Amino acid sequence: MNTPDTQAVVIERTLDAPIEAVWSMWATAEGFASWYGPEGATIPSCTHDLTVGGRRHLCMEMQTPNGAMQMWFVGEFLEIDEPNRLVYTETMSNEAGDTLSPAEMGMPEGTPTSTTVTVELTPIDGGTRMVLTHAGVPADSPGAQGWQMAIGKLETRLAA
């Protein structure tokens, strides 16, 4: 059973990159698309209107035994405090950006339609402390595992 404190993925990392570089990887469509998603996933389409109330829309593509599978997401930027804090919603959608229900996506009953991602960045000793919280995604879910892989890709990208 999931309790309220397990209904969020929380990942804390110290990244060996200046805060401006880490911010860019979250706040620009190009930066975000370069690392987001679990191992093997690509982001063939990503748009960000980085304004409060602005829209984000992206496609994550993965190869499966049955061929390519695409998952689309749409959301809204709720808070932007460059380069320290970014908050946005995330909702499953179709290619046109229309919201899809969790049931339409084959997700378990009780899965929220919309979730909230909060990224907090703090400069420390030439690097950046990052705390990612994805509220509405259980800490023991495949989504949490995907975030762990994605953050690993982010660390690799920042080191390059």
C-alpha cells in the first residue's frame, strides 16, 4: 500500500556542474530532450514555453519487441525562479496535446491524471545540489526507476 510519503519520487544529487548548466538542462527544450527518459528512450519532439502558465509538450520514444512505442506528455510551467526552482505539471497526452486519462494509457486504477514536478537547485562548491520531487508518482513505481535512469543520463550529459 502506498502512503502519502511514498506518493512522490524524491531524488537528491550533487552534480559536478555549475547551476546555470544544470538549469539549462531542465529549462530548455534542447537541453531537456538530450537526457530525459529511461535508458534506451529518446525524445524526438520537445517544446517548452518557459513562462509561468507556458506549455510544455514532449514525446518519449522507446523500442519494444513490437517496434517503436511513443508516449506523449503535456504540462504547464507553474513556477520559474531561474536558476533555483522550476515547477511544472505533467499529464499523459496524445500527439496533439489532448489529455489522456490514466485508464486510456493502461495505467492502474488510482493513477492521477496530472502530476507535479519540482526541481530545486542550489550552488555548492562549484557544483550544484539538485532535489527533484515528482509528486503523484509512487516511490516504488516504474516511473521512479525511469527517473533514476534519466538522472544518470543527466549526470553523464553534464560531465561531457
